[in-house]
Amino acid sequence: MLAVLGFITVVLMLVLIMTKKLSPLVALIAVPVVTGIISCFFFVTDPENAPDVIDAAANFKQLGGFITGPAGIGSVAATGVMFIFSILFFGILTDAGTFRPIINKILKVVGTDPIKICIGTVFLAAIVHLDGSGAVTFLICIPALLPLYDALKMRRTTLATLVALAAGTMNILPWGGPTIRAATALGEENVASFFMPDLPAVIAGLIAVFVIAFFLGKAEKSRLANTEGGALAVYVEPELSEAEKALLRPKNFWINVLLIVAAILCLLFSGFAPAVVFMVFYVLATVINYPKVKDSKERVDAHAKSCLMMCSVLFAAGCFTGIMKGTGMITAMASALVAIIPQTLGQFFPLIVGIIATPASLLFDPDSFYYGVLPVLAETAQGFGVAAADVGRSAILGQMTLGFPISPLTASTFLLIGLSGVELGEHQKKTLPLAWLVSIIMLVVAIITGAVAI
């Protein structure tokens, strides 16, 4: 029953969000709370001391702890802090006019051709994601490119999709979370050796993402041409109001650029949590550009709405994951999926896992899948003479790699859509089919090259 409730929770939440019947904030709280209350009649209250006892009243009392505990809001608290101070940091630099000359320079390099801009977006996101951190990638790429997309009236969903696809493909690298988890769960001591057979598939995936960028850019170009009566809009630097001009700090341009570079370097190499980095650099940005207390408070007030919206959705996602994990629904879903795979298909386990890997990211967080589901799948496959490593290499081609920037179970997804200003359902509808396509392309290449044997 817990498995059924888990699938109902995920499917119902996604349907409500994607059909815009409920906002993500409401759906992420309301749906799991209702199903969580129902689940109180089905999960064991104290599995360690009383493995067969179900006490609905005691379970109900635990729901609050599931929501606020380390698997729930506790798991996203640091990310929430990062959201707040990253928005304030980039907001202050935007108010000071730091990005205006940068945008103009980018326009001179890529022009106003949407195709070149889309391809450049993928290139930038792929390079930045070499560190393996989705949060860092989104924090660097989206604020830098969003003004350019807005200036040319390109769709923000296109930006979010391309950054997600590039980051997702690069997330398969050996130092990426999913690959490390898969190797650890399967007892592979050398992560690099485990990953290397998948390298041709990853290269093929990146090529596929660049091809997708070309076609999305072409579609944008066609749309903009039709919108402008047959000609692409020419970017004209918008006029600022007197209030906006008063906020500009042109003398601080290079100082602000150094702040951005220093913040990026700290994110990549300092070892400090992103929340700490942005707290420190917010202080530096506001003291340098708006040292007066009155001005500083006004800048916080100006960006408070963005902070509130992003953090509220993030904490709602913490509510969702906390209930799903605490009640045992995710574990039950994993067992159910393993049980429904016919034994006769055992030799095709790597193919099955590869096909479902990306959409499975909507159901399982990386820890639950790689430490819970994958070992069971691998052990079952070994009974049919299939190597566990083949199952693992198949899984990392989609599960929480290409799937992580669309999953409601990862904080990075909400960072991506929050910075891009797009809705979760809108982002998922556009990105999921393309992410799944890239994943399948990589799976086919992996099979052809022998990285995944069936």
C-alpha cells in the first residue's frame, strides 16, 4: 500500500503542477501531507524495536518530524540560505549596472543570432559544470545569460532547458554524485575505471545536446522573425528610469567584476558551502556599492519578493521529500518496481534500467535509487549472468544525471527554475522529453560500444 500511495503522490503532484491546477508551492505541500496522513495506517511505527507494530496515532505525530527533519526541510535549509544571499548578491550587482557592459560585449561576440546564443549557452553550461555541482552551474550561467535572452525576447524556457541538458550530461563524469554513488553501491573501488566505458556515450550525449541547441535556436529565430514581421529584433539597450540611473555605480564596474570572479573561484575551489560564499560576497557587494544603511535596506526590499518565492518553493520541496522518505513510501516504491520486472527479462536489465533512468529521477532521489534500488537490480541481473557494472553504467546515463534538473526531489531544480523565472510544470514539459531523448541516444551508443552489455 505504501508503494501505491507513493506513486499516487508523485503522479498526482506532477499532473497538478503540469496542468497548472495548483501552483508548485501548494502541490508540493498539499499532496504529500494528504497521502502522508493516509500512510500513517500502513508503515511500521518503530521498525528497530517493534518491526510488526503499526500505531497510526504515533505515526501521525511523527509526520511533523519527517517534514522538518534532516530528510525534509533540514536537507534544504542550507540551500535556502544560499538562495537568499545569491539573489541579493546578483541583484545588487545588477542594480549597480555591472552586467550591462558584459551583455553588450557578449552580443558583439555571438551577435543577435539565437542559434549562436543557444549553442553558446550549452558550451558555457558544460564548461562550468566540470565541477559537478548543479547549484554552482545554475548560479553562474543563468544570471549571466538571462539578461541577454530577455533583451532579445528569447524564451526563458529555452535557456532553462539548454542549461539543464548540458549540466545533466556533464553530471555523468566520474566526480559527479550519481557516478560516485553507483560505483560505491556496486563495490567498484575505481570510479574512473567504472566510468570510462561510458565516455563515448557521454561525448555522443554532448553532441546531441549541441544539435538540440541548434534546433531550439532555429525555432527561436523563426518565432522572433514572425513576431517582428519578418525580421529579427535588433537589440537596443533599454533606457533606464531616473531611479535606475541613480543606482548605477559605473566607477565600481571592475571591482564588481572582480567580486563575481572571486565568488565563482570560491564556489569552485574554496571548499566552502555556496551559502557561506554568497553570504560573504553579499556583504562585500552591498558595502562597496551601497554603503549607506538606507540604500542597503532598499536593495534588500527590492529583491525580497524573489527571495521569498524561491525559498518557499524550496522548503515545500523539503516537505515533499521528508514525508516520502520518512513514511517509507520511496523504499516501498523501489521494491515494487523491482518486483514487477519479469524474471524472463533479467538479461535485459541494463537496457530496462537505461530506458527508465531519466523518468525515474521524478520518483527517486539519488541516495534512494543508487543505494536502495540499484543494488537490488544489479543482484537480480547477476543471477542471469549480467554484470552488475553494466546495470550501473546504464543507470548513470539518466538517473539524476540528465534527470536531476527536472526532478522535484532536488533543490537544484528549484534553483534553476527560480533563477530562470519559469514554472516547474512548464520546464518539465519542455525539458523531460529532450532529456529522455539524449539519455536514450547515450544508451544506444553505450550498447554499441560495449559499455553496456545485453
